Amino acid sequence: MMSSRSVTLPLALIAAILTVAALKAGASFLAPTVLALITGVILSPAIALLLHLGLPRSAAAGSVLAFALVALTTLALVFEPVLWRALDRLPAVWQELQDTLRQFQDALRGLNQMTKDVKEAISPDAAGGVNGGGGGGEESSVPLPSAIDAIALAPTIAAQLMIFTGVLFFFLFTRESIYDWASKTLGGRNTQAQERYKSSLVAAEHMVSRYFITITLINACLGVAVAAAMMVIGMGSPILWGLAAFAVNFIPYLGPAIFATFLLLGGIVTFDGFMAVVPVGIYLCMNVTEGQFVTPSLVGKTLKVNPLLIFLSLVFFLWIWGPLGGFVAIPVLLWVLLVADLMTPDQDLMQAVERRQEMEEEAATAAAAQAGE
């Protein structure tokens, strides 16, 4: 007869595979939905403040939603010219980068030819085994998005924006009802357990919101510092570099690494000699200072997460949902860990109380049975 563990493990593995497949297949719906829920958690203090001021719940949710949409629209309008200028310059930058790479290739071909000459001088028969360097290949071009591509993507983007807007509004509007339902489901008929679960959900919400508001301010300061530094050393499009530094810093490890790579390429294209590595050197110094000193001092040690867990979460969500997954990976991970950490002690206590009640009932039943005899 098969043991329960031998049956449970395959079922758990199948459930995990099906869950991952469902997350990946439903990315167009699930990604904006999760982003809206996380945004609602981050904006929860604003809702609480408006409700405290006496606004109706619908008006408070609508006001916060309108503020979020206006903020996103303003950012898009402010940085749209910068992005279009960057796209216009992209072919020229790519051509300069190709010229730089071609110089390296020429140097390697010269080294290869020198090796061939040395081998011919030492042993003429060995010359045939050395390839003297290939001919020039066709130059590649950077495929830029066309107007047709943008029109084709418009319905998808509009649908995801509609999902995001609807989920965010209704989450802000029914947030407390959702927490009440979750606490009743988890706590059963135990009123004290229900209160503990609800307080745990609210506490996790407040901690995640405070954390990401602080991180946003830190990233904004880093973006301003990067833009100012790039402007001082004469790097092209400093505002774009600052905006990119602000955005990628929400994706730990992977974001700064990718940004540093592009900044290094930009430095090679813009400057000559040692100055080519100055931009990336400045950014790395700023990033290390932010990651090792600024963020730990402002965020504190209460929200520290294992770096391996952060990296695995980033890789997983980037795999299933692309760039959007990179932005929701850390909020989702942090919220889940906080809720689990806050609920676990109370759950253990509740189980201990239930076991004690069962023992008392068994003892009372045994005593009644003895008295009947």
C-alpha cells in the first residue's frame, strides 16, 4: 500500500507545474491584475487618510485612482520627448558602436595575420592550418518599432490598462471587505482568530506601503544624481540616463547590472580612452553607496529578505511575465513573507488553544463516563 507522502509529493509537483503554466498562459490578464493589487496595497495609506477626513469610500477610491492615473500620464508626457529623441539617435549610436567593434575586429585580424606569418617563418607547412581572418560580413541594423507595430499593440495595451484601472479601483473600494472575508475564511468561527488575521493583513499592507514609498524616494534621488553626474561629464541624454537609473533600481541585481552594461557601451561610444569607463564607474559608486548605506539605514533590518530568494523571485516573474514581472516580483515576495511571518505565531497559538480545548473536552467526557459507572 502506498504511503501518503508518496502520493502527496507527485500531486504537489503536478499542482506546481499547472500553476506555473496558468501564470504564464494568463500573463496578459494576471500581470496587470497583480500590478493593480500591489499598487492598491502601496496606495492604501492615502485611502485611509481620505476616509479619516470623512470622504465616502467611493469618492476616496476614485480620488486615489485619479491621482495615480494623472501621475502616470504626467510622467509619460514629460518623458515622451526624451524617449523619442533617444529612439531617433539609436541608429547613429548603433553605427558608432559598430565602428568601435570593427576596430577591435581589425586589431584581432592583424594579430591573426601576424600569427600566420610567424608560423610560416617557422614551418611553412603549418600555414595552411591557420585561417587568415574572415571577410567582412553584412552590417546589421537595429529594427525600430514602426507605426504599424504600435497600432497592432494598441488594443492589447488598452485592454491591460483597462484591467489595471478596474482592478485598482475595486480593490481600493472593497479593500476592507476583502480583508474581512479573508480573515473569516482563515479564522473560522473563532472571533479572536479573525481579528488576528485581519490585523496581520493590515500590518503587512502598511509595512509594504511604507517600504516601497521609501524605495521610490531613494530611487528618485539616485536618478537625479545619475542625471546630474552624466550632465557634468558631458554624457549625451543625461535625463534619459537618470530616468533609466530610477526605473531599473526597482529590479534589484538584474536591473543595475543591465543598466551598467548599457552605460558602459554608451561611454565607449561617447568618449575615448579612460573616459569611456568613467560613466559606469560613477554609477557603480552611486549604486553601491545606495545599496550598502542609504537603503539599509532608511529601511531598517525588519524587511530584509534573503538575496537568493529575491534573485529567484525576479528570475521567475521575469520569465513568466517579462519586464512587468520584474516590477511586481519584489512587492509580491515581500507581502507574502510578511503575511506569513505575521500570521504564523498567531496560527501556532490558535492551534495550541484548540488542542488544549480538545484535551479538556476529552477529560470532561472521561470524567462523565467514570461518574456514570
